[in-house]
Amino acid sequence: MQTVRVGRVDEFEDPGRKVIAVGDMEVGVFRLDGEFFAWVNDCPHQGGPVCQGRLFNRVLEVLGTDQSSHGRTWDEDNLHIVCPWHGFEYDVRTGKHPGMPDIALTPVTVQVQNGEVHIVVE
Amino acid sequence: MDAQILPGQPMPVQEIDTKTDTRDILAHSRKHAEKAGYADWLIIDIDAHHVETASWSEIVTHIDDPVLRDQAKFYHAEKIGAPPYGLNGDLGLRYQDVGGRIPHQAGVSEAVDDKSVHRDVILSRRAMQAFALDYMVIFPTPMLFLGLHPQTYMEVVLCNAYNSWLCERVLPHDPGLKAMVVLPYNSPEEACKTVERFGDKQGVIGFSITSTRHKPVHANEYMRLYAMIEETGKPLGFHAGYHWQDPSLASCNSFLGMHALGFVWSNMVHMTNWVLNGIPERFPKLNSIWIESGLAWVPFLMQRLDEQFLMRQSEAPLLKRLPSEYMNTNCFYTSQPLEAGNMKAVECTFDMIKAETQLLFATDWPHFDFDSPRVIYDMPFLNEMQKRRILGLNAAELFGLEIKPHQRG
């Protein structure tokens, strides 16, 4: 196991991310609502650079009480990272695809100590 | 610093956008290519794209008709906010990048400093390097809707202007770039002239029809065209497209639904008419390629046509075999977008279409549903020779491209 320094906490925007390389491995470290999450930069779909994609809130469809559709809106509580290759979306907190949770990013252990953000990799 | 803690190296690109270099966007594909050892493989991409409308002001200077050519020059010089002169389009083009989620679909706007060749040559080279391609066959993009143009003559004008520009500004400048010239198919006699005019140009390895159109492929007026193409020994491709205004798709309220059906529908109709009217019997040496419809539709259509044919043989008297047998011998298919969600279904599909000889790899780069060679390389039921055939050897044999000894596997 190896501990790798990513940066100081105050170097991260919130929401924001840093994508780093550790040897052949690439890892995206995300800050969201003060918490940190880290994922391998390798989309389960076709191996795209998922952590280098754009951040979008989850999209919701607004339904009336009679199940009629009233358009779409943003889910302000859930942020997605979107793979720039093909658009696969993943919840930044869970790493899961919103439409098929079995498709998920590979997690990396992240630690915050004394204002420093570290990841632990094999 | 604590000796136990290594510093991470920030990636040069933190967020990919429309200005990111193709080589950075596709860096993971390059990494896979090196790991897989593609240097010893022949890899041919039968369907990639460039955005020809980015060069439209150049292309219109190749219009043969002097009046339309001058109209187009004035239009592009003076009209503000102008769409490309003479070109029809489709609403769906506005939605392809999923609202900004897939930047390379919205635009490949990276810097290109090398001005010695056309920008599209450089962009194509960068993608070829990333995918480890030996050859890339390039197609236009908005022109895929030309078959629906209300002015039949404009299809002729723009196809020939594009072909002329492509043969002058792009194809001669890299031996790896190839094209299947676009035929003005709604005007059969003009399509024949296009075959004569461009069929032997450098880099032209076939002919293509944009599939989104309503002309029947079995109409007698096309027999001379098919005979001419058969004589050249080069294949004829049907490049799929969608058409949201088509009544059959008008109820689809999302690009997702419309595109999923539309990109298959045109080729399903043309293939049905192609086979049931015995075109493979009439032109047995004419090879057809069915481009960018994926593969899942093929087993469906094979089963439907075989079942119906056996009950209604009198309506397809030219056929001496089952429709599916023409579909997996006289017809070839490009792989993208490979529907790989159910591996049993994929294996069955590969078996039914005889993928080992009939399947041709395609990326469709830079579109949102592009495939890298890895989709074939990672197929668990294929052996290495089958992968090599699909990724390049099948195409090399079909198009007569060189296969170096070390690429045979």
C-alpha cells in the first residue's frame, strides 16, 4: 500500500476535483459538500477518462399526482461525474451509474489529515 | 516531507472540453493499444467522420455550376449566422452531445499549428495514432441527410463539390486516409457520372449512399449504377442516418429514442428491398457494406425475412437461398455502435452474420457513441485470429489494402 499526496484541502474547489497520476494509475479526487471521494479514472464502459469529464447534477423528471409529466429539473443534492467519451454518468458520492447501479467506478481510499488530502493505492 | 508519502502528479488535462487535443481525449485508447501490442496488428476503421461543414466555404468553391458556386461564395462571405449553403439538416444534430456532456461530439476545436496540410488531415492523424489505426475511412457528417434534400439537383451539386474537395484537399495528403465517395443517389444517371469521375482518384476505395432517403434500392433505374460499381471491384456502402421528421419516428420525444430506432430503420428497409429483390443474385460480385447501424438489427431481420420468405417465395422469385444466407455472404457490416450489453446475444449475432469474414471494425470517431478497438479486443468468445480479422484483415481483403506479413498474426 502506498500513500500519495493529492493536495491541500484549500486547493480544492467545492464542488471540484483533482485528477492525478500515480505510476500507471490515474485517480480522480472529488470534493463535494466538504467531503472527499476518490475513483479510478477508468470508465467501466470502455475505459474512458471518466474523472476528466464534466460535472452535472442528476436530472429528474417532474411528475404530477396523476403521473403526468411536467418536464425535467436538476437534483441539487446529487452531483454526477460524466465520462467524456460516451456520457456514462456516475454519482460522485457512490460511484454508481444512476440507471444501473451494478455499473460503478472503482473506489480509492481517501484520507484527510492536517489539511492534506491523501489517497492510498496498491 | 514524510518519506512514506509520494507526491501525485497532476494530470495535464483536468477537465476535457471541446478544445482538448484529440490525443489527450483518447490517451486511454493509446495506452490500451501499447499494452495490447497493436503495432503488429492491422487495424482499419471503416467509418470515421469529419465535420465537413467546418470547411464548407472551401467546399462550395468546388461546385461545378458557376451560378450556384457564385451564390454560395457571396452567401458565405456576407450572410451573418448562416447555416452551410445549400445543405439541408435535421433537428437531432442539436442534441447529439447530450447537453454538453460529450464535448468531442459538440466540436473538435483543438489547436492545430501545422498548416502544411488541411486541418482535417491533422485531426484524423491524431485519432489514428490514438486508436493505432493503419487506415481510416472518413465520411462527412451533416451531409448524411442529403438524401432528403427537397432539391434533387442540389444533392448532385453538393456531393460532387464535396467529393472534389475531399479528393484534392484531404485524401492525397496521408496514405492512411481513405474514402467511399458519396453518390447523389436520388439522380441515378448523375450517380453513374460520380463513379466515373471519382472512382479512380487517390484514396477512393469504394462508393457510398447516405441511407436516409425514400428511393427504392431495387428500382430499375439503379441497375446501371450497380453494374458499374460491380465492374470497379470496389464495395458499395449504405451509411445509416436518422430522420426525426419521418412520420414513423415523429412520436419519439427524445434524441435517445429517435436515434436508437432511426439509425437502424433506414438500413433495415434498404436491406429488405436489396435482398428480397435479388440484387445479390443480379450482381453477385457487388459487395455491400451496411454502415453505422450496429449489429443487433441483423439477426432480427434475418429471422423475419427467412420466416416470411418460406411462406411467400413467389413474391421473391429471384432468391435461390434464404435471405439470411445472402445477408451473411454478400453483405458486410461495420461493428459500431456494438451493442454489447448481453454477451450471449453478441456471440449469437457474430455467429449469424459470420463475423469472422463479414464484420469490419469501425470507430465512428468523433461521435458520441464511438467505439475503440478494445470493444473487439476484449470480446471473450473471440480468439486472436478472429479479432485480427474483424479489426483489419477482413477490411483489407475486401478493399484490396496491403497486409504486411507481420500483421497476419
